Amino acid sequence: MGHSWTGTEKMAFTNPGKVPITEFWIRLWGNGTAGCGGTPAERISALVGGQVAETRENCTAYRIVLDTALAPGARGEVSFTLSIDVPVQRDRFGINGVDTYLGNALAVLAVKDENGWELPPYVAFGESYYSLAADYDVTLDHPAALQVPSTGVVAGETAAGDRLVTHLTAARVRDFSWSAGAFHHDSTVTASGVTVDAYWPNSESDSNCRDLMRYAARALDYYSTRYGAYPYPRFTIVFDEFGAAFDGMEYPNYVLASAYQGAVAHEVAHQWWFGLVGDDQYRHPWLDEAFAEYSTEEFQGNATPVHNCDWIASDERMDVSMDVYEKAGDPFYHDAVYHEGTCMLYDLEHTIGRDGMDKLLRDLVSTYEYGVIRPGDVRTLAAAVSGKDLSAFWSRWRNTAA
Ligand SMILES: [Zn+2]
């Protein structure tokens, strides 16, 4: 149950540019692991408002040509049937034992920025996801025996025989993900009034998951105080084990985490670094991972980095894309982005002072929340809040590329 889903997805958007839009790209990330062969995990059909002109990147990217060009400032939409068959794989998009995880399963608009259309390939470790904030209105019709932890808040539930129709809404989020399973569930409310919903399968310890739920609530409060308030009414966390695939995975309002404190604190921190302050996770993975891991270590009370700050390779760099890290391997990626990234941010705090660091982090959130940062935005803001020329600092941390 919960392995196959089919329904209508409607995408509506406004042309923000100065020329008509005749075509655009969408991403179907569920095809990332198996690609186009056989029956793809995700298919679209019965397109209304346009037609599929081309697919790329193993059927994770679809070019859609609109039936009618969209004038500047005008609002248009397309809709299609989306069919999802979740593969058996212990992953963020996969059937993991008795539970089903639908990470990045809904189609999202690709981003066109100063580099043109950004159509990165899927990566098995780390993330390729890059999307803009949007409003989601999602109705999930599912067996009543299954719960559907997800992005957003439950706007309504309607029972229909052995099924339950759950209506969810989420404002200003980068994507919408959910899972389906006969989970255990508990909830709490943070000091600042955010509801924390926690879910876990039978295989996890009830008492540990309840402790971690309260730990997640404390992390939300800590980061809210330091960076700026978590602006959503609900945060949902699912505890489960994903083996070698990952220890945690971030989505807006909703995360997956292994049931230990480090994973929980890290994924909660992503609500600011990636969730609120977005980035191109394929081109600049350090922009969210280094900040999330630094946040974790600070929240856990460490005055200095937990990890060794020695680079593991002479040609290792922090400012390269997932393309480079995928060829170099997961340990290389992990060291450069998480460990050296955290060391770099502790060093930045040392260099510009605690007050300067607090101002930088708060300014990053207040300036770029619901938007996207580039590396240059961080460097410019760090120089502005400190009044220092930090170019030698960024060079020392092998982090100078735009
Ligand atoms: Zn992370």
C-alpha cells in the first residue's frame, strides 16, 4: 500500500520577464535512479496547455512547449496526469521495508538563471535539487491505515470507507514531499508555537523517537532565535534507517532523519539553509551543507569544530559542483563540504567576531529568505558586516569561485 500514486498535477506561474515564454522545463526527480528504461518510475500524460517536446537527463527533465505563448506579466498554467510507481530501494524516493518515501516526487519547475536553464543530472549522494518557492495545494487519497507525513499543514481530512482524503497546503516552499506508512506518531509544540509532528516505523524505539522529537523542537527554537523565526506553522520529521543511502534528507517543513541527535539537528538546520535561504545545490553544495553542519555543531555546544580541519587531498576544493564530487567520491564530498565547510565557518566567526557572524547569518536569512543565494552574496555580505577585506580568507579555504 502506498507504492503507486496517480493524479492530476497543475502548475500555474506568472511570466516575470520582459519577453513571452514559449517553453519551459520541469523536473521529475523520481526517474533519477532508474532513468527512462522500461516503465519509468514517474510518467506524465494527458498534458493540457502544452506538449512535451524533449526529455533529457534520464527522463528527469522534460521540455514543455506551451500551446499559447505567455506574455510578460501574464499568468498561465499546464496540467497533466502524473503516475508514480515507487521502486523498492532504500532511499529518499523508494520503498524502505514497509514504508514508502516520496521525496521530490511531484514535478517542479526547473530554474532559468544567469547560466540559462539549470538541468543538472540526478546524483546518488548529495543533491541536485534547485527550485523556487511556490504555494502548494495537495490532496492525497490514501488507505486510511496509512499516515502521510509531509510538507505543509493538514487543511482537512475526509474519511471515505477504508480510505482517507488528506488535504494539505504549504505556502512559499521549494517542493512538496511526503511518505506513506503505518507510522507511530506523536507531536509537541515549540516554545515559539510551531507544531512538531514526529513519525516513526515499528522498528524504531518509541522513547528514543519521542526524545528526538523534543530535541528537534529545541533545535527549531535555537535556530529561530539565532537566524530569524521559522515562519511556518508545522515541522514534520520521520525517523527511520536508510542504511548507506543517507543519515538524513531535507525537504521544506519536512525531513527524514536517522534516529540520533546529530542527524536531527542537521536536518532541522536545513529549514534555514536550503529551505528558507535557497541555493543551487548542484553547483554550490557548500552553500547549504556547510551552514547546516556549522549550525548543528554550534547548537550542540561546540566552541570549535568537531571534525579535523586538515584537507584530505591537495587538489580538494570547497567551491566545486556535485559533478566534481561525484567523480571524486562521497568521502571527498563529505570532507570538503561538511568538514572543511564547518571549519571555514568557525574560522569566519573567529575572523569577524561573534557579533559579526550573528549579523551575517541573520542578514542572509532576512535578505534572501524564499529566494536563492550565490557564493558572491555570502562573500559580499561578510565583507559588509565586518568591514574587512576577506579575500585571503576565502582563498585559504579554497572557496573563491562564483
Ligand atoms: Zn545536509
